[in-house]
Amino acid sequence: MDRLNMTRRQLLATASIGAMSTLSQGVPTYGDNTKKAGKLAILGGDPVRKNKSWPDWPYRDQKVIDSLMKTVQSGNWCRIDTPSGTVTAFEKEYAALMGAKFCVATGSGTQALHTCVEAMGIGPGDEVITSPYTDPGTIASILSARALPVLADLDTASYQLDPDDVEKKINENTRAIMPVHMMGQPCHMERFMQIAKNHTLRIIEDACQAHLAEYQGKKLGTIGDVGCFSFQTSKTLACGEGGGIIGNDEVLMDQCYTVHNHGTSRRGRTEVIGPKYRMNELEAAVLLGQLSGVQERFARRNRNAARLTARLKDIPCLVPQKLYEGTTAGSFYLYAMSYKKEHCNGVDRNVFLKALSAEGVALSPYIKQGLHKEPWIDNIIKTKVYTKMFSDSRLRLFKDQCQCPGCDQVCHEMAMIWASGPLLGTESDMDDIADAIEKVYDNRDQLLSL
């Protein structure tokens, strides 16, 4: 699908670190300067990119098909059908890939997050601090345990949860922090781990977008108590739906297994409250078929992202996402930028994006508004369980503190490439993106007539 036009060890480490180094060192300017000259395509000029397609997504090849067909023909479609099926095999391989001791596969990233909340014993009367700039599944995982999702604001340059604002929101009911690695890039995990230590809190990493990303030499998902991933169709490792939990605490991970298996432990006893969140054998087969090439594809995204960042360093109206020091590799689920209209004659973002789309390269605003502006807040503070577990004053303060101006700014400025497929393109594809952006910027005076 043409998503842009619609709306590890040594190999990986070498490629990823090299790519991230290039972000700061720069690379020579590539591309055909003639593409950037003349009338904008939106005004009748020739587009930069015409009659070209982007890499198809979701990724599939013969290995994926063979893996799926083998499982279909086996007749073992549920993980409880066999102790040595594809789910068990995937859990072992994914844990090893991520540098974790254990993995529990689930039916979605949201299910993975909720499983962890329940396994930690977090429930009514407890609070978990997380980001307003994320998929609703993040807060759903907390709400499903009838705990209170407390929203902290963002660092506007990284689009990540702001550690300073998180610390302000901690109180006697806070049990955990759920940082979200947005766009597949690391949060400021060093700060969050210190905050958690200071206040005796758990860390649940929402790494649903951040497969194989690295911070200070560790894979995301292995820094906090647990890490949760999504394998939904758009993700850089996908099987339609699906999720996974990784961690090194055997007791906690065994509890995650029990919770996700409708409260039934590996010992066969029904022990706790739990939903049925098991991944099926067919989903795991699709994932297993991709693992042999996932590190090469991951390294390619990092190289292409580095090329784009270097090409765009002199375009002040589009500022790439800030990466925290210690980020050695990103997932690049999205390649994200902030649009600064003050550097483009005050032209509205939508006008700039329309002009860019006409050049054959479309960017998207991504999340329209943060979760702090959605009606779930008014809904839950009136429900019986929340009015029983929290005082009127706490619920009023909770609502009053759901002001996130940094998130509002990010939503207003965001311009991103849905990178799972497109960043697997060629160097020429990356140059087309950069050439189109440069053309629109260089001819920004023409935008005033639109």
C-alpha cells in the first residue's frame, strides 16, 4: 500500500550506531537540484515524485507464507494445543532478540499493557502516570484495571513524556509510571528510572512502537520492570494484531502469564482474576517468518532516517524529532517532525502539507488532539467505581490537571512519515522526500497565493 500518498547483533549495532552518528555529523547533499526548481506542482508545475511506489506494507515474503502454511496444516491453532508451538517458539526468539530473559505473547499491545498493570496488583484507588500523546490503548490498559490514568505533559521537541511534569504529578496513590516511546524513539529513561527509585514506583514501558530501539546500550522494554510491544499491522514487526511483554523478573513475568491466561497459571491452577489475552498460533507463525530479516530491515530504516535528517538540517520549517542523549538506535515507526510556520512566511501547516502532497510526498499530522481533550475524563469521574475509590476533591484536581499545553503544541505542529514501509525504500526514495520538502520550502513565497 502506498502509505505516503494516502493519508542483532554486530550487523545491527554497527548499522544503527553508524546511522545515529550520521545524524549529528551530516552527510553530503544528494538529489537532483532540478527537481527543486520552478513552479510548485500544486500550482501546475511538475511534481518531484511521479509514478513511483513505496515499499509495500505489511511486510511479507515466502518465509512468512511458508511459516503460516506450516501452522495452518498442523491443525494446532491455539497455544494450548501444543507445548512446542509457534507462540512458545516466538516468545523464546523475541526475548533473545530483545536481550530479555522472558516473553509472554498476547493478542494486542493494549492487552500486554493491561496484563502488566494487573500482574503488578494495580487497581481501584491506584494511579498510573502516562502520556496524553498516544494511542487510547495506553490509558485503556489502566482504566481496565479501574486505576486512574494521570496525564503528564510532553517535552515539545522529543514528543515524549516530560520527566519534570511527571514528578509533579506523583502523590501517595501513585503506583507506576508508564512512559510511551513515541514514534519508536526512547523516552528519557534515565530520568524515569531515577524518579521511580526515589518514589518506589514501578515502570511499565509502553514500547508498542519501539521494536529494537536502543537507549544507553539497552533495548527498549528491558530498562523498566517490563516492556510492552504491539504487532498490529502498521508496526515495524506486524501480524495484524498481537502484542508481547518482555522482562527479566521471573516472578513478575510468571504472574503476567497467569493473568493473560484467564488467571490460570503454568501449573494449571486458576489462581487470580484475569482475561484471556493469549496470542494464537497463526499470529505467531506470521511473526516467526519475519524474524530472520527483521534486524536488516531495522538497520535500513535507521540509515534512511539518518539520510533524511542530514538532508533536512537546513530546512528550518521542519525540525526532526529530538533524540535524547544515549539513543543509539530508533525503531522509526514514524519519522516525525515539527512544522514551524514562522520559518515559512506564516503559512498554515495544512497548506504546506497540501503543496508537499502535490509533489508526490505526503506527510500526516498524526494525532489530532491529545487524550486530555477526549470525553473519557468527564465519563470516568462520574462513574460509580471512581467516585467510590477517589474523593470529590481528587477527581476535581485530576480533571483540572489535565491541561497539557506542550501536547497541544505537538499536535498542532506534527508532520510525520508513516515509516514502517517507506523507510525501507531506496536512497533515491529518501532523496525524493527531501527534494520535495526543499522544493516547497525554497518556493514558499508561492504558497501565499493558495
